[in-house]
Amino acid sequence: MLLEAQGIVKTFGQLRAVDQARLALEQYELIGLIGPNGAGKSTFFNCLAGNATPDEGRIRFRDTDITGLPPHDRARLGLARTFQVPIVFEGMTVRETVMVGAFLRHSHRAAAAAKADEMLEFTGLTAQANVKAASLGTPGRKRLEIARALATEPTLLLLDEALAGLTSAEVEVAIDLLRRIHQRGITLIVVEHIMEVIHRLTQRVIVFHQGRVIAEGTPAEVTADPDVIEAYLGRRGHRRHG
Amino acid sequence: MRIAPGSLAAAAILLLLAVAPVATGNPFYQHIAALVVLAAISASAWNVIGGYAGQVSFGHAVYFGTGAYASLLTFDKLGLPPIAGAPLGVLASFVLSVVIGLPSFRLRGHYFSMATIAVAALAQVLVTNWGFVGGAIGLMGPASPRSIADLLFRSALPYYAIFLGVLAVLLACTWLMQRGRTGFYLRALGSGEQAAASLGVPVRRYKLYALLLSGAFTSLAGSLYAVFVGFIDPDSGFGILISVNMVVMSALGGAGTLFGPLVGAIILVPLEEITNAWFGGSGTGTAYVAYGIVIMIIARFAPGGLAQLWQLFAWRRRRAA
């Protein structure tokens, strides 16, 4: 088991944003984490990445309990993430931005630069290597997020809505990139709310609703699940429960 | 290796700096030149935490004052040459950095700046009311040289040479830092702490490294100031204007660039000295009116300082070529 989260609870005041959520992941898997807006998937994601500490529950990564571990220590263990809204390092060029990630495993500047160049090539950013990161548009920034996370040489990469805000042509390029990342042997958790992307990308999906895991299975299975349909489309004809 | 045109130009400025005051032979200019380099040391030291790491401290006078008082206390209490207090000041600055850094690094942006102002203001009040360190009156250095170690010279040139040496060491440290992992980590955490942490940057540890380096050299600048001027009081050691000077010089020249603070000092220190000379005692503080105008112009037209303008200029020229 590469990553295992059990009984994760995270509350904000009265709101139980994540309520007894769980997740188990084998190495080399590519899974989707979906749910309507406000389902708690981002909070759960932040608990996995270390940007939020769960109130209850435990998270194990590569046989280490990482529940209270800060993000930079998780990165060192091989757990990387991207952000839903890309965070640009102002003043840095694209290459320098990726070098920040590369410095995690390479203390020498030349080695970090070589690693960064490799990741720029892989993500198709080589032509923009020397421009300021802030001058990139949304698709470029999203790719840069992925490039610098990959430069930390992760075992597991958590992608928070890496495809949101892209046009359909850009989504095709991005899906291809995610597949190639997976082919490199990197385990992926992809948070999305676009069902279609999940359908094409993953073998296994976990569906969140109101902070709970309400379904799990292949994309075809979960989209046929009445609970999932209800979560996405609202109640239809089940008045006797309400 | 690629050498940016900016660093070549800056190296030329540095060389000019080294030679010009000797060439003029005018003691007034030599005195100003020494003050320029001294100001450049503290502004460049501030730049490590305030520029590269983006943690805008408005309380660096606390280090400057510590260094200044360390030298003159060493003379006053122990009868040793004032410069012997410089290492003590540096040691004290390390303690201060840990004491200030650990709690205040939880704060971000303006809150960090406000906390640093509070610390410096508190230090000033404490020193003003503490008789042992001279209270409101302050401390004097040796009146006449007992040995060469007292570093009392009639001409400003020997001071100028010492200051230039210290500045060169500081800029070399900063350059090495800027090229390596630490520089990248500081710049990254300065513009996005969460993103930096997600890439494996231990944010608070690196902020502390930056503050330790920054504080040590600011303290050293304070010690050198006390040796040079031979007098220190709470206002000239811990006053808010001491902190503001470092910020404004760095911002004018370009915070987070190697030579920005030096360029800022080259412009602002003569400005202050010249206005003082023009207006005499009644005009003290006129320079701060000019400072205010400078701050407004930077904020409006070039938040990256003159270094940004230079980059823009170099970029246009490259495009034209």
C-alpha cells in the first residue's frame, strides 16, 4: 500500500468538511477524486498534501505515518502536489521556477538546472524556459505547476483540478501529459469535477459528497450509482426519503 | 557562463567607488563616500531577508543598534577598542534573530512588518531608560587613539577602505547564496510560501537562515558606524529612520537584486548630506521629504526599483539589436 488514509475528519466550526473519509492506493495506480463543488474533496486533498491537519484519522505514506508531517517533509518522502490556482514565483523565469523543485534532490546548481531542463522538455515548456513565469497564461502556468512538482521526483503526485479553466484543445494536451506522467511510473491522484476527463483517464474513481465517500469503483460503475447521480443532479422521485 | 549586463555595469560602479574618493582628495567627499558604503552594507544586509526572502522588516535598527552599542559598551565598560565589540554584537544578533524570528515568522506580509516595527520601538524605549547603557544620553567612543586598534583616523579614507572590504565580503556571500539552493528557496518562499513548501522548502528554517545572515551584517554595520562616528544614542542606534533608510535604499535600487541596495545608497546618502549642508541645522530632515517623494515615485512607476528599469532598458536594447 503506497498511501492509506483512514477515518479522516476535518471540521471548520460547525461544518464537517470531511467526515470519516478513507482512501487506499497502490503504487502505479491512477485514481480520480470527484464530487460536486463543496463536497470536501479539496479539504481531503489538503489533508493528504499536508496543507491541512485532520482533526481525526491517520494517513500513512510508504509505511510512514505522515498525519502531522508538514508539506516540505512530505515532499522529501516523495509526495508532491499542484494547486488549483497556480502560484507563480514572481520575478523567476520558468526554468528557475522548476529549479526550485529540482533543488530538493540536487544540491548543486548545475544538476538542478539539468533536472529542470529535463522536466521542461517533458512538459513542453522548453521554448519558454527563459521567460518570466508570470508572463505565462493559464495553460502554461498549469503545466509549470506540474513541471516543478515533477522536478521533486515524486512517487505520488496529487493534482488539484489540473484541467480546470482549459479549453477543450488544451484539455487534450493536458490529458496526454497526465498519461505520460503515469507511464513514468508515478502514481497519480487526480481531483476533478469534470466527469468526462475522469472517464478517459482513470481506472478507479472515488466519489465525495458532503464530506463522505459515497461511491468507489470504475468510472462506469460510479456513474451508474444512484447515490452519485443524486449527488450530482439532486433528488429525483425519492420523496419518501425526504 | 552567462554574465548579465547589469552585473557588469554594477562591477564597474564598484570599481569607480573604490577609486573615486581617493582621487578627489576632498575630505568632505571622502566622508560622504564612507557614509555611502556604510549605508550600502546595512541596506545590502537588509536585502537578504527583506529583498530575496520578501520578509519586509521595518525593524532592522534593532540589529544596527545592537552592533553599535556592543562596540561602545565594550570600550566603555571594558576599556577595549570599540571594534572588539563587533563580534559580540554579531553573537547578540544571532540570539535576536532566533528570538524575533521564531514567533514572527508565523506572521505574513504586513503583519510581519508591523511586528518588526514593534520590536525595534521596544528596544529603543528599553535602551533609553536603561542607565547602564547610557540611557537617553548615549555612549562615547575613545576621545583620542590609544593604539591603532582604536581605529581613530583623521581622514575618512581608512574607514572607507574597511567599509568597502566588509561590503565586498557581504556582496560575495549574497552572490554565492543567490546562485545556490538557498537563494532559490528564499525567492520562492518570498512569493509563495505554500507553493514553496509543497516543493520541499522548509520555509521557516530558511527564513531563519536569511535573518541570521541579514542580522549579523546589519549588526556589523552598526559596530562600524559607532567606530566611525564615536558616538551612539538611542535615536541614532535604534530609531525608526535607521530601519526606514535600509528599506528605502533597497527599494530604490531594486530589492532582491545583488547591487540594488548599493545603487540606492549611492543616490540617497549624498542627497541627504547635500540637503543637510544646504539647509544647515534648520534643514535636518529635509532629506526625508525627498525620501517620501522617492518612495512615492518607486511605488507608482517602478515597484522593482531602478534594477527593474535597467532590465526593461536592456530588454528593449536586445529587441532592437
